[in-house]
Amino acid sequence: IRSFVAPEKPVAVGGGWQVVYPEKGKIPGVRLSYTLRSVSDGKAMVEMVVAGNDRERPEMGRGIWVIDAKSGQWISMDATVQGLINGGKTTVIVSRRR
């Protein structure tokens, strides 16, 4: 969740890709679904939806990555996720800036 995973091939606005992470110890497995929402002023807005990879948790949270469209490097990310820690009882707000 804290790292942006770029698509293997170029994606048009409205297109998307997924990354799946298996369960690791007490941390449940997750599926990150990314959708390119827009590209403007050299910045790509990418929506991220976090879900369990077991399909029992269809959505645990969502956020927005702002990506430099030329370099592919992330600029910022804001997300709210529930269900990854403390037995699924804790909501985590993640904010990253470069």
C-alpha cells in the first residue's frame, strides 16, 4: 500500500491493473486495484482500491496516488484502509509526500 506499483504496459485513462500480495504472518493478503483516472498538467491521478485477496473482504479501503506522468515517480498518496492491522478493527490513514 505504501509503494506505488506501475503497470507493466501503458494504460489509457479509465484503464487499470492489479497487484496481489499473499498473506504474510499475521498480515492478511491484499489485492490492490489501480485505475488511471486522469492526466493533466504533467500529473497522473491513479485511484487505488485495497481489497482482501481472498474475496471475503471486497473493499478494505481506497486512495489516490499522484504520479509524475513523465518520470513515473510518485508525488503523493492519500488513502484510508481498514482491516489490515489489529484484527481488522483499526482504520489507518496513510499520507505520503515527496
